[in-house]
Amino acid sequence: MRVLRWPDELATQQFAAEWAACPALHNAFIALHGDLGAGKTTLVRHVLKALGVQGRIKSPTYAVVEPYELPALDGAVLNIWHFDFYRFADPREWEEAGFRDIFASHGLKLAEWPEKAASMLPVADVDVHITTQMDATRQATLTAHSAAGLALLQACKTQKEPEVQNVPGTTP
């Protein structure tokens, strides 16, 4: 688990760029949790831009999913799906929409409001919980559930771990 603090949108953008540079992201399922306005869509937009998506990146709130196709470094295609399950009234809508096939395929899946699809979704490689703090900064708690998830947590370099300092008269 990693807990990060993003003091502004630039910090979110830097984090997204680090993740985009991690090969494990190309075949990961990232579940994004947080209240309305917490920054889930902002994070996704920065990740997609860092991966090379050009033009306007729409929120899939009404469409439920926005697909993207990018050329990968190895000449293949990187498929990306950005989901927003906010409007789901019943988790069975996930199955009826045919999303099982997408989640079984190779590519990056980013899902906002995954709890609305409940037990229909596979286990995420990383759960990202974003909360807005009193000072308007964002706190992101990242929890890995797979080897790919652990690789993604290790790719987070924008926030250094606090250094332990030896204060005179104390034992480190």
C-alpha cells in the first residue's frame, strides 16, 4: 500500500506520467474510488495524455465506457477502456453490456465507481482511493492486489518516503 499526497494538479500529472512509463500499466485494471469531484477523472485524463491520447478526453459518465487505441512501442496496439459505472443501478448491467469480454482481453482498464458493478468486476490490480483533504490537496491511497499492481506501486516516485533523521540525543 502507498499513500500519496497531491498538493495540486501538477502533482497528479507527474504521478500519471510515472505510471504511464511503467510497462505493467499496459495490461492492468485500475479501480478508482472517491467522492464526486475527488479527482478520479482528472487522474485518468492525465494518464491517458501521458500514454499519448490526443485531443479531448471525455468522461464516460453517460456512455459508460470510452475506448482508446494507441500504437504500442512494439508495433502492436495498446487498447484502453475508461469506464464510469456511476449510473449503474444494478451490477447485472455490467454483464448485459458485454464488459466481461473487455475485462478478459489485453489492455488497460480504468474504472470509476467500480462498487456500482459490485462482484461482477474482476479483482483490480490496483485500487486507488482519492480523498479531498481540508486544505484542498488530494490524498491517494493505492493498494496492489497483483504482481502488476506491485510494479505500479513501485513506479510511484513523485512522493519520496520521509527520511528518518538522527536527532542528537535519540536512537534512530
